[in-house]
Amino acid sequence: MIGKGHLSCVFKTLATGLLASASTTALAQAAPPADSPAPQQAKPQGGLEDIVVTARRVSESLQETPVAVSAFTSAAIENKFATDIRALAGDVPNVVITNVPGFNAASIGIRGQSTGDIILTFEPAVGVVVDDFVLAHVQTQLFDLFDVERIEVLRGPQGTLFGKNTVGGVVNVITKRPEREFGGEVRLGYSSFNTKDVKAAINIPLSDNLFFRAAGSFQQSDGYYRLTKNNAVDGIQGVPGRGQRWGGSKYFSGRAKLLWEPTDDTNIMLTYELLRDRGESPPSVNETPRGFLFDVVGFPGIQTTGQSPFDTGTTLCKGSATAPTCVGTLSGHRINVDGVYLRGEHTIDDIGTVTVVGGWRRVRSQLPSDYTGENAYLFVSTREDTRKQYSLEARFSSDFSDVLKFTVGGMYWGQKLDANATSFLGFLRFLGDPTALTDPNQSTANYKVDSYAVFGEAEYKVADPFSVFLGARYTKETKDFSVQPQVRRSLIETGYWPRYSDSAKFSKPTIRAGYRWEIASGINNYFTYSQGYKSGGYNEQAMSATSALPFREETADSFELGFKTETADRKLRVNLAAFYVKYNDLQRDAVVPFVDPITGLPGQETRTTNAGKAHVKGIELEISSAPTTGLTLGAAVGWQKAKYDEFITDVNGDGVNDDASYLKLRNTPEWTASANAHYEFPPMDWGVVSVNADINYQAEYESVTLNAPFTQGQERTLVGASIGWTDANERYRVSVYGRNLLNEVYRVSANSVAGLFNFTNYAPPRSFGIEGSVKF
């Protein structure tokens, strides 16, 4: 790791231009727009590729888009050897992407806004959109990146064109479309921790106007943690022994697309999505501070024992949510996703384009876990849920005249959720409850959302180099909620299980306004004022009628000034953005202690309130350069300063609200910096050799609301490199790569449970891999 005193060294590295940022444009190729294929744009000799993005729901050059956006093309993703979007986060200024502790779920932070909870009724602060379909919960946002055409990371509120739950920004993913030519690709990879990857894609033209594409990805690994504590629970056969690796992945992800082009100006595409995840339950690390309950009863954290965070324990046993004594942690996490999406587009000459997108997606999860990092049956739980999402959006975009262009549309979005949870609170046996290992808590929740929105944005050219734009969106939604809170199974069997039900309506207008000014050729300036909001809702972990009441919307007001510059020969590109964001009615949840009114024993619950206000200001710089043929360089730096203006919550668990404005916002490192280089040696008869190198730095950040000890995402500097060979016909490719070459050991996420214990997650240690591919 490097300290603040060494940060200048990182900046010096960036300033020298020895490395390049993959996040912006360094490795990017001309990308087709999301709505329809675009002709490849010519690249000047030795210059940077032009990049087309859809940050404003229409296809336009990155350099002309008045939004702070970082774009990854398929080539940039391939050169990172990324499995999911976590590998891309280090290359985007002021962005954190990690996992929710104890789950393979996304925790994304942008400009002071983030969601770090797995609570099923919580909606994320950063929207993740795949082919215009919103992934409404963090559980499946760490998606596989194979066969992705482009990823755009939009920083700042996007409340007009992308809607609710985008107060921090949007991760916009565009997957590859069927093509007119027959072809395909197969990739085989092997890397550290016995990780095996198989990826394949095929494109088949069925007729002159009907095209099919299918792509699939399979991964299996042993994981990078080791079970060093006794794990032979009750002598069960098949339980991993001491020293075995744990936390491995095993999943298949696939997508099939059928594209029909009945006329030159009409296309209709049907997509089917599939995910079958059978990975092991994510292990946790016990980082309980001194004086917490686990430490007192004989289970101290690694800060006390000096143990490696990669040596851990977990309670493994066979069972299910209804079994007498075990929730089935040995079965691992099981997630099934099925989705069907239909997209139609029709262009009317000299008028505009109509786009209609509809979809249905079902996610079924079984998530048994031990969250303690101990094999002691202290806190073993499972959650089973079924979430169904459905949406329909229609929009019309037009260059109405030489001076006016606009997009208008409407959207319906809905979801239904049914969930249940079972938890064995084994730690209660140390507090005088001998039934803690045989009488679990159970809860259920039901949630329904119907959301409607209309939106529009227009840009008017006041004079040839100067345009103004104005956009607005109005959203109205209804949410129905019902919960049966955590109650002992023995009490449920007697007929006691209260139910709390409620319904609420939410509505919110949001606007966006600004200007775009081409100061000179290749120098664009913009200013935007934009609003965003995170929808109000309910907490499915409510334990009483009071905590089952709704919380209000959270809002954001953002001011952004940007400059995007590019030299005429396209050998240097510099983009700069400065921002100030004001957040109001912040939704904050905290795990706090309480006394169970039934048993009289201490427990904990998660409470959510609109607890305060905050502001974030910062600067983001992205540079790309192609000084000579074959060499691409660049860099990115982000600085942000976040502060609560008002934050009222129960800090110490005494039941009294405190002034907590001294705390720091979570997932908000003050500094991020990244750089990389890509060089292709001159072609030879036997092929082309290319090398890549990258470095990224991230300062320490808080990962929990109350900034508990040993829960910070730790400061780190990551270095990676790869070398690859491609044959002269660009058919065969072999690459060798290494990640985290400095072997940094650092915490990425954590949860602190109300004075009881901390459970945390660490990033993978140093790893190496090899990948081979063939195209046909």
C-alpha cells in the first residue's frame, strides 16, 4: 500500500504519461450505438479511435456529450481480463465497485452515493442498465462481461433520461448484437485458485434479414480463502476439511438474440437471458474489535489474533430454510435468472426514430451463509426470494431541424417480491438462551411496485457553436409492503406471528438544464444542472409496526462544469469535469441493538430513516494519448470531498439520536488515480505481439454508515500486466496476464453488527492466468 505521502509519486507517474487509462478512451475502438449498428469510423494514422456513446439515449460522440462519462469497449474489457465490473472500477475517477459483505452482490459508489446493503426492498443509488432493462437490486449486478459491446459509466445524477435510483450515476451496458456474417469465438482460460473459464459465441445469419447470436460463459474456481478452522460439523460426510480452499465460483451465464430486419429502417430483436449460479457461500473474515461480544466470549478478530484474512472458518452443514438445525450452508448460494426482452425500432425518414423496449426478468435465490468467519454456529442464516421484474418503455428521438433535436418517451416499470429468511442466532447461547441452536428466527416479506414515468429532453442551437438543453421527467409509483418480522419458530408454531402491512404512493419531478459550447475546433465546454432521486420505500427487516412504515425519497441537486478537448490529429484527448452535488433526505440504515419484547433478550434490527443532508464536490481528469503508431497512453485522476451537513442517528445504540454529522460518507475515497499503457509491436509474418500494463490507486474509504473500527475499505495500489500474441489473420490469440502483482492485502467491504461482531471481505491476492481464443 502507499500512504498519502506517496500519492505525489502516483501523480508523477500519471503526468509522465507512461501508462494509459483504460476507463476512458485509451484502448477504445469505435463503438456502435445501442439502437442500431453504425459504420466504423476511420481512425487517423497513429490517432485515437472515435467513441460513440448513448449517455443521452441517442448515439453521439463521447467528446460532444455534455455528461461526465467513461466508456469501455469490448477491446478494453478484454485487455483487463475482467470477470465482472469490479475489475473496471479502478479505472474510473471517483468510482468504487466492490461486493456487499457476505454476498456476491454489487456495492457501487459514485460521487458520494452508494448502496452497500443486501436488504431486498432497498433500491440502489447507482442504476445498472443492461440493454435498456434496469437491474433493480444489487444481487445480480456483478454480471459476466463476455460478449459485451460497450460499458458506459455515467457519473452524477441521471434522473431525467434514466429515471429514479440514479442519484449517483448509471452503469449502462450494451451487449453485442447479431451480425450479418457467420462467425464465432471460443475462449479457454486457466488462472490462479484453480479457476477455469470457458466462453463461446456464435453468430448465424438465418436469411437475408434474420440473424441469430448466442453467447455463453462458464466459470469454476476453488476460491482464494482457506478453511483453517475445524469444519467437520457433526461428522457430516462431504464437508471440506481443514486447509481446503473455499469461496469458489461455479456459474453459467448465457444470452441468445434473434434480430429481424424486415426493412432497411425497421429492426426487431428478441433476447433470452439465462444465469445459473451454484457458487460456494461467500466466506467472511472475523474482524471483531476488542470488547465486542464475540471477542468477550472467545472469538476475537484477526486484529487481535494476527491471523491472515485469507485463513478463515465457516459453519458448513446440510439442511434448508425449514430444517431443524441447519440452513444448508454446504449447498452454497444458488441463483437462477431467466429474462425475456423484446426491442423494436423504426426510423421515419426526415422525421425521427421510434424505439420500444419491453422485458420480463425473474430472479430466484437461495442464499445460506455463515457471516462470522468462525466454525462455531454463531450466526447462520439463509434467505430465499423470488423477484419478478417487468418494464415497457417507448421513446421518440428526432433531429427536428438543423437547430432543434429532442427525445420524448414514457415508461412503466414494476416488480413483485416474495421472500423469507431463517436465522440461527447461536451467539445467544452465551447470553443464557440454550435453544439458540435449535429454535431459529423466521421472517417473510412481500413487496410490489408499480412505477410510471414520462420524460423528455430537447437541445436548441442558439448559434452555430452554442446550444442549450432542457429535460424533465415525472415519476409516479405505488408500493405495497407486508412483513412478518423475525419470530422464533417455536412461537410461530403456537400461532403467534404478527404481520405489518402498508401501502404508499410516491411521485417526483426531476429536471436537467444546461448548455454546450464549442469554444473552438476540438474544444467543447458544457455546464449542467441536474436532479436525481432515490425512491422512497420500506425496510423488509422491520421488527415492529413503527419500523415497517415507509421512508421518503432521497434527492440530489448536481452542478457540473466540463471541458472536453481533442487535438485535430486525434493524438491527444483531455476531459475535465468539476462538480458539486447536494443530497437531501438521505436514506440511512443502521444496525442497532434492541431488547426483544417477546424473549427479553438483546438483539439487533436494521432501521432506515431520512437522516440528513450532505454535499460532495470534486474534480475528475481523464487523459488519452496516441503519440505514435501502436502505442496508446493515458491517465485518470479523481478528487472528491464529501461531508454531512446534517446527520441524526443513534450512534452508540442507547436509543437516543445523536448528531452524527462528523461521520464520513461511505464508499467515497478522497483520491482515485489510474493509468495504463498498450503497445502493439510492428506486425510480423507470424503475427502481432502486444503488451499491456496498468496501475490504479484508491484512498481509504468508509464502507459502513457508522464508520465502525476495522470496516474501512483500505488504501491500495494495484498493478497488472499482460502480454499477448495474435496471428497474422487475427484468428488465434494467446495471452498471459497477472493481476495485483504487488500482492496487496486489503479489505474491500464490511459490516459491523451492533456491538456483536464485524464480518468483512478481502480482495483477491496476486494471481496469474493464461487465455487462448480462436475465431471462426
